[in-house]
Amino acid sequence: MNSNNLKINRMGDLCYITFPRLEACKAVRHTFSTRLGGVSSGQFATMNTSFLGGDDFCAVEENYRRLCGAVGIEISHLVLSRQTHTNNVRIVTKSDCGTGYTKPSFNDVDGLITNESGVALVTQYADCTPLLFCDPVKRVCATSHAGWRGTVSQIGKVTVEKMINEFGCNPSDIIAAIGPCICQNCYEVDTPVFDAFVESGIDITNVFREGKDENHFMLNLVNANKNILISAGIKEENIDVSDICTCCNSDKLHSHRATGGKRGNLAAIIELI
């Protein structure tokens, strides 16, 4: 697994990914996990970040302890939600720390925003697109989960608009990252998915090409979400764009498609310093 755009970090057996523009803004701690360096076993091996998929709770807790410890995040700060491919984005505070870990999870929430330090926002993945945001001027951060449904419903734009409306963010100040997800060569979809994108009004000029079978198309989630973030007012030069495919690298990253659903989850975590 290599990247020209993202930073791959190693600490013993632990391997995790960070985003250069988010690092440079000096306002957040953040990480994106791989499969490497945890204690889970079987289909979850070894770094799994889902408390809900059937893995041992203590193993997942230790995985978070290792992953968060590498970037200086306290696991008691974690806030997780039960993601259901919506474009629902929730503002959270310090009172929500532990949600989805030591407290019941939020339901039907695929994006989280905070303007408080010490609140570690977590979204989870196994081919869908991670989106991370930081406004270092207004001191607001966010993360959103964009599968094809979340992308069609423009959860990235919804997240930016909520940052603007609730906290007065200027989109030109926002630093964003598009994390590892399934690549276009690996992601074939059918006509209803293509039609949903056409009807959404999203710029799809660089998003689809013909599939291997009739009435099938190869979908580029990275380009779709990049187009959405730019349309929301984020500068192109302020976006880190992944060049890592979860499916091509399923030995190092959890991939739903590559494993037929027998997998754990990856986590994007971001916290204001």
C-alpha cells in the first residue's frame, strides 16, 4: 500500500494514515486506521473499530487505545454513531463523549460536527468514502460517511452548510480530506445508481465510465465527493484527495466488497486540539 497524496505512518505493528493538509493546519489531531496493529482476530483481524459487528468489545477497545494513543487522543473522548447511509449530520459537545462506546450510540447519523476541543469524532468505513473537515479560523471540525447513497444526498455539502450556518464558517477557510475508499476500477454499479446521480444534480463529468456489463457503470466516489466539496465552496487546493483503494488493498484495509461482507471497520477520527 503506497500513496503519493496521503501520509502512511508506522509505529511498530500499527499502521495508520494521516492527511498532510490537516496536519499542516495545526488545529486538529486525526487518524485513519488500517487493518494493521490491532488485537482482533478472524474476519476482524487485526485492527477493527466497530463495537457493533460482533467482535469482542475488549479487543475493539484495545484497538482504539492503540490507534488513538498514536496521535494523542484519549479514548474517553470518542463519539460514535450508528451509520445508516443518510445525510444526517449532528452537532456534538463534550457531554456526548463516550457515545457509541460507553454510552448508547446515536442512530441514523452519518456525520458529526463539533466546535469544542477534546471531542473525538468517529466515522467508520469498509469501502465508503471518509470525509474530514477542519476550519482552523472558527475552530470547528467534522467527519462524514459517504457511501454512494450519502454521496448522492451530498452529505459533504450538508456538512459544510451546517458548519457555515451553525458556526459562521467561511468555506474558503475549510481544510478537507477525502480518505481511502473503493476505487473506480473496483466499483461497478447498475443503472438505478447512475440515474440517482444524474437526478441529484451533482457534476458527474469525471465520475462514471462504462462498466464491464451492459447497463453497468464504474463509479468514482473520490471524484464525486471532490466535486461536491468544491461546489460547497471549499477550495480545491485545500482538499487532500485519497489515491488508496480499500478493495485493492483488502489485506491492509477492510473492504466489504472484497470480502463479501466478512470484515471489520476502519475509522476516521478527528479532534480539535
